Amino acid sequence: MKKGALATTALAVGAGATSGSVAAQEDNGNGNGEGEVVVSGHDYYPDVDFDVIAEFESGTRDDLLENFDDEFETPGDWDAYAVNFDIGTGGSLGYIFVDEDDADVSAGDSGTMTGTASFRNAELNLLEVDISTEAGADDEEDDEEDDEEMDDEEEDDEAMDDEEDTEPENGAPEDDAAENGNGEEEEENGILG
């Protein structure tokens, strides 16, 4: 590991670093919560908003955690998320690791890391950081929107079925007059002439 990266991380953590306090998961009932996550020193942006983009699949999570030796004893107890920090015009992508018991994080949430962090492992440049999160769009609202879309599609399908029922069986368009094959039009009750 580069000593410069470690020194930079130490400066970022600053004198306010604590000695490994564990924050229990808290949720104040309105979708907002607090908890502790593990981040690489390169992904530590105190007091900067971030958006949780997606949760990594278990295989990807395991590959990420393997890079940190035996720091994560039971990888299955951890979730890994891709996050976008609101820095500059395009933001900065990173990832966070969440022990299932320490924080409530989901794709679509937004959050902020506190300015206080502690080293989980200085050699690996891993920090433990308290975060506060705000839930993204409510899953129930998404389900209701999906149900409404399905209802609209079913109504459209029924309307199409009704239109098909009114067409003649031979597929010819319904018209008061039809061509008789000689270029002349015939009426149902007689010849037009």
C-alpha cells in the first residue's frame, strides 16, 4: 500500500477519529435511519450527500471482500453497495460495505457520512463511518404504479379485442358498397351501375 494514500486518509479522518464505536441501527419510523458502514479511505467523503445506486450481487460482493484478506470473517453477513457521491458535475462512484445488523441501506436511498470516522484496518485503508440515510421511493408506491400500468394495459387489450370482434369474419372491411370484381361497385341490395 502506498504510504501517501494512508497519510491522506489519516488527514481526512483528522483528529476527530474515534476508537471504533459501533452504532446500532436506528430508524426513526419515517424511513430515515442511522448506522455504521465500512468504506475504503478513497471512498470517504464526510458531510457529502450520496445516492445508493445498486446492491452488488453476492458473487461481486465476495470478490470485493476477498481483496481485504480476512477482514470480513463472514462475507454472507455483509452487503456491498455502489454509491455516487455528489461531488463536482458528474459525481464520484464508490462503494460501501454494510453489516446487516449495523445499518439499513437499500438501492435508491440517499445518505450522508459523518465527519467522524475510525480505522477498521489502517493497513488496508478501511474506515468505519457513521451514516444517516433517507429512504428512496416507497416500494408500496412503486407497486401501486405497476398495478395501475397493468390495469391500463389490460383495458387497452380489451379494447383491441372488442374492435376485432366487430370486423367481418372474411377480413374484408365493412362498407356499404363493395367492388364486384369488374371495377364496378355493388350495393348489398342491388347494382350501382
